[in-house]
Amino acid sequence: MNEGKLKPLAVLAEKRYPALPNVPTVSEAGFNFTPTVYYGAYAPAGTPAAIVTRMGQLLATAAADPAVMKTMNAAGFAPLTESPKAFADRVTRDRAAWGPIAKSLGLSLE
């Protein structure tokens, strides 16, 4: 990732990526927004809360594993774990913020 072939201008995250510590975030680069790219685990509607909680715990444990962290950092990912409720809130906020823009462009979720 640090071979000097590309010069990254900013990362799309709230914090700098560990693999690219000298590359500013978008907001640090002077743009007035903080887009983030993230992956999450979803469960079908109606999944019992105990199962959702346990799944969150298992994912957090996996993300904290040094080998997993090393692999994710090498691929340019900065693992962030949060509670299922916090993740659901993040998705709700992002849909509210980006949904109208996507709709105006004729994009839709599938």
C-alpha cells in the first residue's frame, strides 16, 4: 500500500487509517463532511435480541484479534466495532443523510 505509486489525498473516515497515518481524513483535508465506508453484519427482522447481542460480541472479539486487525489494516481497513444499537443508529443517520441524494440520482437500494 505504501509503494509510492499513488498519492492519497484523504481517507473517507472519521479517523486516520493506521496503514496510512500521514494521510488526512476528508475533514482534515478541508472538506465539510465526513463520509465513511463501512461493513456490517445484519440479521433478519425479528431476530431475538439475545442472538443479536451475542453476534455483536462475537464480531467484536474477532475484530480485536491481532491477526484479524493486522490483515484488515494491511487491506486499508480500520476496524470499528460498536453495539448493534449504535450500528443501527449509524445506518439510520446515513440513510437520512444520503438517501435524498441517492434518490435524486436515480439510485436505489436492492
